[in-house]
Amino acid sequence: MSQVADGFRSLSDLFASPEVAAEGIEAPRGTVVYEQGSPATDVFFIHHGQVRLYQVAPNGEARLVEILGPGQWFGCAALSDREGHVTQAVAATQTQLSKVTADRLVEYAAQNPAASAQLIKQLAGGIQSAREEAARLVFQDCNQRLVSAMLRFSDSAAATQQGENVVLHLTHEQLAQAVGAARETISLALTEMRHANVVRTGRNRLIFNREALRQLATSPHGSNGKSHEVEQLA
């Protein structure tokens, strides 16, 4: 493997380095990688597959927080002073992971500036996304949060490209978890979008054009599906 002088080219190289001594994990679909509140000692890197992070309420209800895919890492609570994970991590597909203790990762990163820079960049991106999500919960109504969630997940491992459109592999229930709304409310909003020919729905999937959805979010009528200026599905 060709690497730069400090022995690091990418996060994949970082977790594959013998000095890091990461443990390889094969996680079948549905595997709980860690529970919310469990001891936060390890950091995980995704080589193949998909992992979804959930926040679980005391009554057992779960809210979908993030969808992660190859090249991304999670378990950042282990790098903080928190004793436990603040989310539950679940493998959404057959997933190949690397696991390394946070102490070992920090020790290695301290000796490799390029590795530190990449870790910091991804952490900063996660913090910014969390702040934007918090602002949406405060200032946006349910339909606006739904559109924002669809756009956010359209760049995740749960989405595939189909010509000019995106196919988002999520159920109405999973979108409701992400938005923090009742499933029936989300289904009604998606029905309005479907009638406006902005979204098509199928079994566990939504098909839409990103630009059309962005126009819907910024149109004078908001996300109620009634604007005549929105570009429709190709």
C-alpha cells in the first residue's frame, strides 16, 4: 500500500495500520454494535455496509439520528469524557467494521498529524450537522423537517442514484423517527408530495430529485406540495 511519509493516506489506512491494532468485526444485519448507555471505550470504522445511529427514549421509542456508510467512523463518545454512548448503533446491512480502543487511536493520531487532521475534520462536521439539526427542530415545522431529513439522508449510505433522481431506502416509520413525528403525519406529508409529483414511493423507498425537493423547501408555499413553480420528477 502506497502511503505518505507519515504512514497515513486515509482513515481506512489509519484503521488498517498494524500500529493501531484494530480488531476486525463482521456484523450481520440487525447486529447492535453498542447500546445507548453502554461503556464508551472503542471507536469503530466502516469498511463495507451501513450503520444507523438511534437515540432511545426511556419509553423505548427510538429516533433515527444518522446513517453511516463506508469510510465513516462512529463511537466518538469514547474520545470524550463521557462514560457511556449517547446513541445505539445498529448494522442496517451486512457490515465490516474495525474496532480500536479510543486510547490507542488518540496515541496513534498524536504521532500522525494527517490522521489527527482527518479525525478533527470529521468530528467538526458531525458537530455542525448536530447544531443544524437542533436548529431545525426549533425553527422548522414538521413538513420542513421532513424535507430536510430527506435531503440529508440523500447523501448517506441509505441512498442510491437512479439517473437524475435519488432512491432513498427508508420506511415511513424510519423517517418519522428521524423527524420526531408520528408515522401518520409523515405518510400524509409524503402523500401530498406524491400528488404534486415531487416524490414517488415504493416498498421501503422514496424516489425524488434533490433539486426539486430543495425548490419545494424554499418555495413560497413551503412543503405543502401546492407550489406550481417546483420542478417535478424526471
